[in-house]
Amino acid sequence: MSNISSFLPYLTPRRLAHYALLSLLSPVPGVCKNYSKTLIIDTDLFSDVDDAGALLLASTLPDINLLGINVNVNSSYSALAASAIVNHYGHSAVPIGLRRPYENTSFFDTWAYELGEYASKVAYHWSGGSVPWFEVEKTWDPVELYRKLLADAEDGSVTIASIGFFENLSGLLNSTADRHSALDGAALVETKVKELAVMGGGYPSGYEFNFWGDSPLLTAHVSVPVTFLGTEIGEKIFTGARLTVEGPTNDPVRAGYEWYVGYNTTRQSWDPLTVAYACLGLGTWFEYGNEEGYNYVSSNGSNAWIDDPARTNQHYLNLKMDNETVASELEEMFLRGTRA
């Protein structure tokens, strides 16, 4: 295993040069940049490192306008780590929402006794961004952050990637008019959101942690297009090993994978794949597994796809390419992002 202390110091000449280059490449004031996607991430970054990989992609894939990050678990370390990660990749002003009431809870693996805590370490060693260590009071209430970001966005422009629980999205849908918008939550989503990409469930049926681990999915009533990436997709794609071996030694996501699963060890890729779809669309990796129907989620968190010719705005994904190729290309995305 490589030496974790080798990740220090973090403000290296390379990183300073990276920020200088970002400044030079920034759009001229008054000139709008054409983004391919405008993105909000809703993450349960805490008990799995694939959320960190997802934030790496959201921060470094080209032409992505990362509006904000909402954390749907209530650990202060989750918000601090999210801020540290996106700050490292040049997104110092991205606002962070954190589920209330928050507390200083760190992850402890009680299932396999193999996985290591990483969020608090990343938060501390890479402190920065809109919520630096230990200034958790600078986080937003998630529903208010959603409402502000959506109210300020162009109509039909926002993609939301949900890679965790659904408390924040439920709160948004049930929200009422406020100082940010005269629309209620459902109308605000219908007006501003182009698509909701959800990591959750199994297809055509399943029983997956994001649905049963906190509360059942409460977003099935939205009228915007929803695309689901099921557990059966992410569990086939293993990444992270090359990142720990070949990635820059000062990279927070490399460190996170090493702390969580170990040096030169892979992890399933549920959340990075969901964010890749949210940013890039079907591409060469994915195809839709259905033409019609909708996802029905039971009160116990189990789900089943219901055939319905009248419903055509919900889909679940299938892999179009073989597992090894997708994993290799996803790992390359990680490495390109860390080296930018």
C-alpha cells in the first residue's frame, strides 16, 4: 500500500498552475459559455467512495455547468468533503446543501469490516471551497438551495443526478412558494428540470439500498423525464484501482479510494456511471431497457417496472458495451479529470 502521507502537501505548484490555467480559460465577462449540461448533484457521500468518483466526473468532464451539490445524509463531514473535492478541481464557489439536522458523524463499516472511512480525512486535508473546514454553518438548507438554483436557471435547462437518498428531492417537490420563486416545488421542477437521473432500484425489478435504506422513492410523481440506473449495472463495473496507482499523489479522490478500499483495489461504480449518463447521455455505453412504462416503488423500498403504453417519459438503462470496456473507459475519465 502506498504511503497516505505522500498526498501532502496539497497546494503544489501543479495545482496552483491548474488554477491559473482555469483563470485564463474562463469566459470573458459578459460573454456566456455554452455548456452541454447544467447539473445539480444530490449525493449521499458518506458510506461509499463511488460518490467521490461521481463528483470527480461532475467537476472535470468538459462543458458541464455544475450549479450545486446537495448532500442527502446529515454528516457534516459529507458536506465538507464535497466542498473540498469540487474545490480541488477548480469549483471553489459551488454551493453545498446539507440535510438537517446535521451532526459530526463518521462512517464505520459494520457490514464487511473491510471498508475505511474517507470523508472526514478528505474534508480535513483538502479543506476549501464554499464550505471549508470546519465551517458547516456555510451549508445551505437543501430545499432552499434547490429552489434558488432552479429559480435562477433557464427553463428546461437543469439535469439533476440523484445518487443517494431522496429526502432532499421530496422536500423540494413538497415545497411552497418562497422568496426565490412564486412556483411550488412540483411546478418549479416541471418548469426548470430537463431530466432526473436516478441511481436506485433494480430492473425490471429489485430491492436496492438507495430505495430502502432511508425512505422509499418519492420522486415518481414528477412529470419530467426520469432515467434510472439500477444496481445490476453499477455492480458489474469496477473502477478505482488505476486511479490509486496512476493518479496524482495530491488528488483527494485518489486518496478517498485508497482509504476506503485500499491501494490498487477496485470498487463498484454505481454513482460515477449515473453522473456519466447525466452529463453525456446514452453515448456508446448505454441503451434504454424499455420504451414505455414507469417505475413503481413499494413502501418497503422494493421496485418493479410496470408496463404502461401511456407513460413514455421514464426509462431504465442497460449496458450496451461489455463490462470491461466500460470500466476501462470510465477509469480513463477519472485519470483525465485528475490530470487536467
